Amino acid sequence: MGWFRSSMVLVFVVGSGCAGEEGAQLDGGADVGPGPVSAAYSGQWTGVTAQGLDIGFAVNEEGVTLLDLNWAIGDCRWQVSFHFPEPAHIQGERFVTSIDMNDGRLTTEVTISFETQSRAEGSLSYEVGAVPGAGACWGIGLTTFAATKA
């Protein structure tokens, strides 16, 4: 009997509080209103989760514009990218967002704490419901990560 390994790749465009074209919804958490954040955090950030998987995000003068997330459930690896059409604001040194996709079958919450201008730590929690064609790649989990600005 061999091991089954699966990988799911999803890309979503997230709107500011309403369903996007891909069915993703930003649930509170991230502030997408006007107001700049410190330009000190602007740039491309990359890191690794406690599961040993890559994570990345992009920040401009107004906030977070992109989240590239990876996590594992059993032998299944999920890769999800969120593109914010309007930057989601960083409050102080912290960014928190909760995103609900695919009619509630995929929920992700991301917390980023900017420790310095070039180092951040955070957590990624996820809940994946039964998705047609995904086999046994569903469940609930939490992982932490550390990232540095390139």
C-alpha cells in the first residue's frame, strides 16, 4: 500500500467586506479603510511555518496587499494566495484577518506581529471542510511562522 499525497492550490481575490469574484469573503478582522501605515514595513516578506512550509506576504505604504499561505493537513498540502484589491491595514504593529471561502468550506485566520522593521512572527489557523475532489484533505489546524523582509 502506497502513501497518498495531494496538493491543493487556490487563488482568491478578496474584496473589502463583500464576496469577491472567486467567492471569498473578508470577515471583519482586516481594516481596509483609508489611512497609511508606517512605510517601515513595506516590502516583500518571506518565512517558514512550524510545519516547514513557505509563507509570504507583501506590504505597501497602505497595508497588506498579498498573503501566500501554505499548510498541511495529514499528507495533504494546501497553498492559498489572497490578493487584497485595497490594502488591508496594519493596526500598530499587528495585522489580523479572517477569510471565509468556498461557502464556508475553507476558513483561514492570519495574525502577523511585526517585531521589528525586518522581522515578523505570526500564526495561521485554518479549517477545511469536505471539498469535492479533495479526498481526505480536510480538517482543522494551527501553525506558527516567522518571516523576514527581503
